[in-house]
Amino acid sequence: MKLIVEADGGSRGNPGPAGYGAVVRDALTGQVLAERAESVGVATNNVAEYRGLIAGLEAAAQLAAGADVEARMDSKLVVEQMSGRWKIKHPDMKPLALQAQRLASGFSSVRYTWIPRERNKHADRLANEAMDAAAEGRTWEPSATEADEPDPPPAGWAPPTTEPTTTLLLRHGETPFSGERRFAGTGDIPLTDTGLAQARAAGNALTGRGIDAIVTSPLKRTLQTAQEIAQVIDVPVRTEDDLRETDFGDWEGYTFAEVRERWPAELDAWLADPSVAPPFGESFEATSKRVRTARDKLLVRHRKQTVLVVSHVTPIKTLLRLALDAPPSALYRMHLDVGSLSVVDWYADGPAVVRSLNDTHHLREAAENQALW
């Protein structure tokens, strides 16, 4: 998940009665997810600005502790100090900066961006509301923006009332590595003749499914698959880097048995823990984070549409796992053939629904054509 924190602080007197405001937004949609504001008594502008940043990071951590965060402020001082380009000399600033740094360390990444004051109006308004409330002897309360946010979808099943975004999840066609059951990660492996035939067969099967867009991993085997289908159903293709396969590092091109022989301890650790990566590779946990981001972007860009997603084993299994609200271990309990199709409906007001998994009936056409050759 990617979040934006907008923070500001002010003092009426410098030092004087001070307060801060902070807003957390979804980076993809701009939706306000949280608001924070508070009077901090008598303080300087800089202290209030740091307090606003801390409050914004705390709110973001409550929403998504492992998110990628961009912190936007109109304080050049705080942005430069938190970015490590300016030294922190004032004794009042040092403990606040350390607190902000500790909070930032809990995210996947935090980037600090200076913005002009006119682009930070929301946080500035909240800071002034907090100072006004304190002057009147009141405690600041969140505005209707946050209070009126709808409740999240229930954990259990309930009949949805909205039209879904439908994703047709297609694994690419056969490659030389898939035929020999070798680890195939981010290497640019092309399709075999059989793989190309499987892609054309998928295109024929998908004709008439009302597909609005094709989104594919940028790797050659998926891009070739998507392009073959696009020629059949006449739908444009867009690449999405976060849909690429897991990077298997040193294991690329080896069979499971060969990896077991050469890296037995590393393989056992990888199978036991999704946060463990192959040597010089990528963990399933890291893959899951970027695939979740790709899904969120897709659901925003293609709301209530039908989208063909051409990808690989791990990203497709991850999307299915997220739809099922299943644990990471579910990755090991699913099988996906080359050229297989799985379908998920994503509802805005309810849980996702998996409609099919590993459907390969359309590949009979490709097999029959291969037999004729």
C-alpha cells in the first residue's frame, strides 16, 4: 500500500499558542483515510511542524505499518533535516526528529517532499482548527471527512450490492523452462511454439467475454501471450511491472531437485517462511506487497470493468490468496498450469469471489493443433 502524509504546524507568536494538523491519504485515489490535529500549548513553529509529522506517521502506521509513505510538508527545515541533508542543531528538535525517525523505520520506505503552502491547505486548516479549539477551551474533533467514511467490508460473506471489477487471471503459455519444470523468475524467457498456440487458443476462448483491457507483466513470455490474445480480441495491452514473477535469484533455471541438492538449507528456509528469499532473490512476502499494489491500482483504474491480467504463477496465486483472505501458506496449496485461467470478482462493498481456478479446457484446441503439426 502507498500512503501520503500531509503535515503542518503553526504557532501564534513563535513561540506562542501552537497546534498541528496531519492528513493521511491513499496515494492512488487521494481519498482521506485519517485526520489528526491537536493543540501543543506554547511552542515554536518548528516544534509544531515536527509534532504534525509525528502524528501523521503514527496515523499511517495504524492504517498500514508496512506501507510506502510520502511525507509532504511546507516546512523546508523539517523536510531537509528528516532527509538527512541538514543537521539538527536545536535541542528541542533532536528528540522530535528521533521519534519521527523511529516511526519511519517501521515502513517499507518514507520519502520527504517539500510542497508550497497552498498545496498543504488541508493540514494547515486542521492545525488552525486545533489552535482555535484550544483558545475556546475545547478539544479538537475530527471533521465529517473521516467520521463519515464507510465501514470496511465485513470479514464474512454478505450479498454485494455493487457491480464487481472482474479479473481474468491468465498464466502465460509454455516456455522451455516450464516444460522442464525449472525455476523461471525475472529472466526474459520466450514462449515455445506450443506456448504461442496456447495463447491463441486463450484468445479464441476469451472472445465475447466483454474484456475492456489487458494488463500484463512486462516479461517476454507474458507480453507475447498478451499480444497474441490482443490480436484476436482487439483490446489494447498495458504493462504493469508489479505483476512480474518473483525473482528466484541464484535458483533461476534450475529444477527443484537441483536446488534441493545444491542449496538444501536455503530451500528449507524458503519453504518454511515467506519472508525468506532465495540467494540474491526476492521473498514471497516482497512479491505479495507489490502484487497487492498492482491489484489496488487495477481496481481504481478499471472500476466495474472486466480485465484480462496476464501474469505468472506467484502473482496469480497471490491475487487468488488475497481474494480468499487466505494465509501465505495457501500459495503451496494451489496448482496453476501454463495457459490456465482463473476468475475473480472484486466487490467494493463486500468480499471478493473466486469464480474459477486453473481452468484449462480452452487448451484442447492448442493441443489438437500441435497433434496436426
